[in-house]
Amino acid sequence: MPTRRFALLWPGVVVVLDRVPHGVGPAWSAMDSIQQLEALKRSARNRFLAGRYGLVSVGADRLSRHKFQQIVETLDDLPPDLVRNGPIAGLSLGADLGLETYGETVDTSVAIGLVTCRGVGNRPHVIPGLTLFQATVVHEIGHTVAFADQRRLQTAFEHVFWPGDDRARGQGRPVSTYALLSASEDFAESFLHYRYNADWMARSSPERYAWMRPYVFGGREFRARARAG
């Protein structure tokens, strides 16, 4: 049976935090997620993200209710050691990055652009079931994972897939067209697809899938057969 934790955010408002037996992190039950997140005052959202994930968050109060729910669901979907206890320390939502930049990562801080937090972010991503907004958040977190510990994982990834900064000499093929831009975008896209498009990635980019599994996700898998088990 799932265990249940409670968090008192301000007097009189209690948020229910569920953990599912086979989940990778805290997960909202379907009913609680809607009711409890809707009960959150906008002014309390940044404090909520700080308490739940250990993030210094700004701008959550400016998100639509739907996008704030997507932030919680997306962060819950990732292994806790990559979020609450991971390299990401700051999350800026609705940052002024211009109309052409959806998201940006600097060291341990992720910024999601204003354009992504508005209408553009509602567009479906090529990965079924994801919006562009959700995919951008996970992609940028992938950069923080890669750059942590003096770019340890990024450097190891490049050694296999972009030796000498030449993708043609590396193993396999990237998971997306955007991943062709650079080794760092290749890593972030691989991170995104491993978590949300695992079955396709295992078939289409098996070398990157096999690398991500032990080095980034600690052996955890998100393929249909892994979930069924």
C-alpha cells in the first residue's frame, strides 16, 4: 500500500503527498493532484516547489494553473536523485529569454522562457503525451545533469558519441534533429527521450539508450515491459 505524507503549507491548508510503490519519486494521486494543487494560492507556489524539491524557484506564481500542475507532474516523474538531491538548484519560470529561446541552463539553474510558459508551450511535443512546455523543462534539467561535477557526464558522453567534437566518428545516431546541433543538445535530448520515449529510443538509438541507463539513470528503466514488471 502507498504511504502518505502531509505538508502544512500555511495555517489551515494541508497538501497530501503520496508515494506509489513502484514510482521513482513522490507522485500525486489523480484526485489529490487536482484538488490540492488548485487549493494552492499563487503566492505559495514557489514555497511549495522549494519544500517539495529543494529548488529555489521564481515565477511559479505567474503560471497558469494547468502549467503549474504540469511542473509538479514533470518533476515527480524524474528520479529524486536527479531533482531534489540532484544538480538542479534554481528554477526560473517565465524568464525573459526572447521569442526564439524556449529554455536555457546556466550551471545549476534552469530558466524556462516566457514564450514557453504561454501559448507555445501548449503545443504537443513529438513525444506522445508531452507538451512542449513539459519537454523543455526536462530537456533543460538534462543539461544540469550533464554539466554537474565539472561536466563529468557530458565529457563521458562526448567521448563515446562525439569524439573530437565529431559526431560522425561516434556511435549510433541521435534521437532527434535538434540533437544534431551539438554534443550538449544530444545529451539533453537523450535524457528527455530516455525518460518519456524509452521504447522508441531503445529501438532507434540503442547505443544512447544503453549508455543512459547505467550512467545517468542508475539502471532504472521506463519502457513498457519495465513498468509492467
